Amino acid sequence: MAYETLYRKYRPRKFADVVGQKHVVRAIQNAIASKRVAHAYLFCGQRGTGKTTMARLLAMALNCEQGVSPEPCGVCSACQSIIKGSAMDVVEIDAASHTGVDAVREVIIERVSFLPAVLRYKVYIIDEVHMLSTAAFNALLKTLEEPPPQVVFVLATTDPHKVPATIRSRCLRFDFHPISAKDIAQRLIFVLENEGWSGRYDPAAVALIARAARGALRDALTMLEQAMNFADDSITVDLVRSLLGITDDEFLSRLVEALREGDVPALWRLVSEAVETGRDLHQIAHDLAIYLRELLNYKIGIPAEETEERVSLLDRQSALFSESELMRLIRASWELERDLRSAADAQLMLEIGLLNMAMILKAKEELPPEKAAVPVAVPQTVSAPTRQVAEAAVAAVASQAPEEATSSLQGELSGIDYIRQHWHIFLEQLKRTSMVAYSFLLNAEPTDLQDNQLVLTFQHAFSWECANDRTYKETIEKCLQEVFSMPELKIKPVLSPQVTQPTIGTPVDATSTAKTSSQREIDTEEFLASLFDT
């Protein structure tokens, strides 16, 4: 007999075997028991969650030789023919390869009126139905609305929003949930025991596969089969990590500790180590985001279904951060992963992204004491009319002459207060425009507005000098002008009185020329040394 892959061999033969979709199983079994089977179903959910399997089980329940039953026998000729895919009256269509109206007309519309050849019901299972063309959907619409009594349609899709509303409204919809890692792990252990691997696998390795599957049981079974073929004697955590390219916890924990300590050389060494060992840098960014999310979940009290050793690691490292810090790091890591997709130099982008994350933490630590000590007041709710008046005032200010604009802002809207209040909006816009300029302004704050000149006070000499650089200055000013609708707005970077005047290089003002590359490198080293205590 030909070899059968695990996901086909262990495909559920009865409703009781379905993993993680009890809500769908219960609804369908109740409908069958009460003889209220709908003529059309829409199964929605990510890949590998059991949509096609559930459609076949429904076909078996309707056509079982033991009678229409909430639980088919699975052994009669009708059930076996459906399991093997040889039943004439159960038609499976892959909409991804049959997208046109001609295919729908030939396979469905012209044949749907004929009685079943062998079985009790004709069941049409259309997988990836959202791939059908508009003309194909229109051709199917009338048949789907009033099918013959002996016909049942099951439409399966991973993207229900692409299915026309006219189709969705004629179907009974069920959403298939991503299967929990715990349920997947239990199923994998069941498979291993049945395949003769008892005592030859590490439960932690199975849990790792379950997490890597991201809710898709079919993917988990495929990964398990890879591990079984790759393993010489037993399935271990190291083997699974090597096989799937997953970043190990030891590497991630070192990365997180380096971020917390602001240890830039350590971050650089970790990136170099990843490159030298052939790790996928995109995967590192993704796994870092997932790991930070796990730390946040543990921090806020969501129980972790992990081994005792890993729970201890999460407990130790989650204590290093506050909830707000973890949220900022998660956001930064997701943005880093997005930027890596289009980066020409993945290593450079990863290094810049990690430096930015370290600077986010460091910038919060170095807030002036008097500001850090002031409790944050609960913002008062602003009524809609008040907000509309404020927005109208901003628009009016933007349309005035430059000299009138500043006075109006300082009058009704208190220009500098308004800019401070909406500073975070400007930073988000600047972040999308220039990540480097955004990093410099994390150490700055708007302190004054005079004659269309915004004074920015910097806490670090290097950031101050970079903001004076013509290229970065133009980028910052352009973004400010767009966000605050003030076309004449300029910036005046100044150094905080608490910061020692830099001794290396000549301070750059608005009219000075750009520094040489060698001077810039020296200042960069000095800045990193002072910022991260290297």
C-alpha cells in the first residue's frame, strides 16, 4: 500500500475526532438531528483548521447507509467512498483553478438538477470560493438561492470578505477558530503514540511545533512528519528548532536583556552571530515580536501553558519591563519586521531597528526628574463641538498670513501648547517618513514657539547636532509644516542646559556646512558610549 502522509492518515472520520471546532460540530449535529439542514453553508477560517474535513463529514452524515445521523458510521460503502474521494455525488471543486463562469456552468449549473446517482444527497464542496470571478458568482447566485431539494452546497474560504454579500446572505456561516496550541499538542502526541514513537519525543518539542503551527493543525502534522523523518532516534527541542528555523529562547533572552541594558555592542554581536550561523533575520524579528508578546501576556496575568523551565524564563524577563515598555517594543518590532521585507540590506535594517528599540527604552529612562515625578492627569473628555471649533481654528490659522498665524496660535490655541498636545501625531508621521530623524527627536521636546520658529530642546548633544544637519532639518521641518498646516514653520534645535556642550567637532547651526564623515563617525561613537554606557 502506498505511503499516506500524516495529515491525510489522521483526517477525522467522525465528528468526535474534530479538534478545536466544537461550536461548529455542535451546530451541525443539532441541525441534522432536528432535520433542519440548510441548503448552503459557508465555512470561514484560516488554512488547516478543518473546513474541508467538516464539509466531508457533513456529506457522510447526510449519505450514511445507516440513515441520516449526527454521527456517520464511517465504515459503510457510502462513507468510505466519501473518505476516499471517489463518491460520484460529492463533488469537490477548487475555485482557485476553476475561477471562470464556464467552469461553474459546466460542473454545477448544468448538472445540479439531476438526481444523485448513488447517494441520498448531492453535495458540492467549493474550496477557496472567494477566488471565483464576478461572472462565476453571478452565474451561481440563482442556483444557490433555490437549489433542488436533494442538493447541499458547502463553500469554504480563507477570506470571507471577498465573497459577495449576495452569496454570503444565502448561506449559513460558520467561522472556524485557530486551534489552540494545547489542543494541537494533544493531537500530535496522539499521533506519535499511534506511530510507535512512545518515549522517543520531548513534550517541549511537541509544544514548540504546536506553537509554530499558528493554529493550523494540518501545518502541525506536516511539521511533525518532517521531524519524524529528520530524527535519528528521538524528537528533541534542538532538532525542531534546527528543522523549522525557529529562533531559540536562549538567543531571544540574550537579545531582550541587551535591549533592557542598552548594550549596543551586545546587540551588534548577536546580529553578527545570527548572520554567521545562517539564521533568517526576518524570522528573528518575527520571533522577537512573538516573544515580547508572550512577556506582556505573562506580565498582565494571562497564564502560560508552557513547561516549568520556560515559565521561569518568562517570569524573570517580564519583570525587567513595564507593560507600557513592552507595548512600545512590540510595536517597534512589528514595524521592524515590516521594514525588513523591503530592505536591501537586512542586517543593517535589523541593527537600526534594534538600536531604535534600545533608544525608546533609554529615552524614557532619561526623562528629567521633575517631569518623571509629576503624576499624569486623567484627560478630560472634550465634547464634539469643542473639537470641531479647535479644528476650525487650526484651519483658519493655516490660511492666515505667516505673521498672523503665530499670533493666532499663541492666542486662542496657545501655539506651543497645541503643538505639545499633538506632538505624538507629528512623531508618528515623521516615523513613517524617516526612522533616523524620528530616533533623534525621541530625545527632544518642543519648548517655545516664536515668529514661526519652533524651539526644540535636546537631551543629547549628538541628537542636537544631527537635528541641525541640513538634510535631517529639512525633513523635520517639512513634516511639521504638513502636520500642523503651517507652511512657514521652522525649527531651532537647542541643547538642554543640563547637557555638557560637546567637545568633539564644531557645533552645527542652521547656516553651517555639513560635518565630514570622519567627524560624524567620532560623534556617533561618543553618543553611543554616553547613551548606552559602553
